[in-house]
Amino acid sequence: MTELVAIDYRAPNAAQLFTESLKNTGFGVLRNHPLSQERVLNLYQSWQVFFNQSEQAKNSFSYKSIKQDGFFSRNKAESAKGSSHRDIKEYYHYYPWGQCPTELQGITQAYYQAANSLAAELLAWVEEFTPLEISHSYTQSLSSMIENCENTLLRILHYPPLLEDEEPEAIRAAAHEDINLLTILPAANEPGLQVKTLEGDWLDVPSDFGYLIVNIGDMLQEASAGYFPSTTHRVINPKNKLENKSRISMPLFLHAKPDVVLSERYTAHEYLMQRLKELGVL
């Protein structure tokens, strides 16, 4: 694999091409999708104002350990599984039922609903083009796994400019895999996302504004007995002073309902709790 090619969401064979890309690389890139650039840019700018506030102001929305909703400061940021360094980032976990600054609630909820609907459609594409011998092993249809699920998470990430006082080996997001079924991510306002190829090389993911990046999470890998691979990815530090800017990113993590049986080993809830403990946020 030498590149990730953007697939036209409106193309007649988009669903097939998208699912093939997920199978072959763990990632898919879509263009001409329904999440408008204007909406995404507005959300980036609005949340940048939140992150520009004082620590005291942001910590008034500090996350709740049990529910995992709210603001995570840099000293509370997760460490990737197997990494001894915290990622260089701060972020906010948004759920429609959770806490949110009043001035951000309306636009964030509207985006969440639109992104959640699109993610559900893309999961249906995956289901449609899953080989029968694989889909027969699902404990239930993929579409039914997400019905009325309250665990689907919108994470608003802020990677601040580096201050040169960071731990020597720390990066913005260390190599990791996502926990959930599918992740959908509008291209960030700055580059830095990389995916690990089957050959072990790191490949830059297209960051053209207007592209949508989609990747498989561990839950779909578990449910498909490894047919769909959860691909390792990371966010690298800026390469020079010109690139040393704030980076905003908004992944939506599409989750299965807690009682969904992913495999003989795990329910969705059991798997989520295990991974959150590994990340050091429980």
C-alpha cells in the first residue's frame, strides 16, 4: 500500500470501494460526503475558543470518571496502550446526555447527530459487502449493534503548539488502535495523522480539508474475527516551527451497545472497560 485514495461518496460503487479499502488497509477516505466544510470549520473555530480559555475555566467542565464526559486536561490525557508517555493533547468528550458549555451545545449536538447518522450509513455499507461466511459469524447484524446506543462518542481534540518542555519521546498521539466499531474523522485543520501499513511503514493520511477519514476499530475487528483489521495510527509532532500550530481534530467513535456480544471472549461493555483501564483513564 503506497497511498490512500479518496472515494467519491456519491459514486454508484462507493459502498463497495469503501469496504474494500477498509478490508485492505483498515482505512477509507471519502470526498463529497454530507458533512459540510462550513459546519466542520464552524465547530473547529468554536471549540478553539474553548481550549484557549484558562485551565480554571476549562476544568469547570472536568470529566467524570464513571461517565467519561467532559474535559480532559493535558495531565489527564490518556497514554496509548504500551506507551509510558502521556499524549501531548487535551480533549473534550461530548455525549448528547453529558455536560457541555451552553454556547457550544447547539452546534455540537447538531454535528453529532449528522456524523452519527453518516457513521451508521457507512457501517451499513460494511455490512452489505461483508462476505457471507464472515457475516454469519456476527452474533447479530452490525446495524442492530448500534441501535439507540448512548456510548457513541464525539471527541474534540486539541493538540497545542509544542513548548519544547515535553517529555523527549512524547508525541501528540502515540501509535494506537481505536476501541469502537468505526471512527469517522473530518480532515483536521493541520496535518499529522499517519497510518501504519502492512509492511510496517508510516503513511501520511490525506489532510485535504473536506475529506472524511474512516477507520476500523477493535470492536469490529473482534466481531469479524479479524477479517476487518483495526489499523494502527498516530499523530506526529510538527516537523518545524512553521507547522508548530494548534491542531483541532473531531473523531466520532461509533460504539456498539454495552450488551452486544462481540465474540466468545467479550461483550462490548467488557471490552470497553478493559481498554479504558489500559489507557489509564479509569
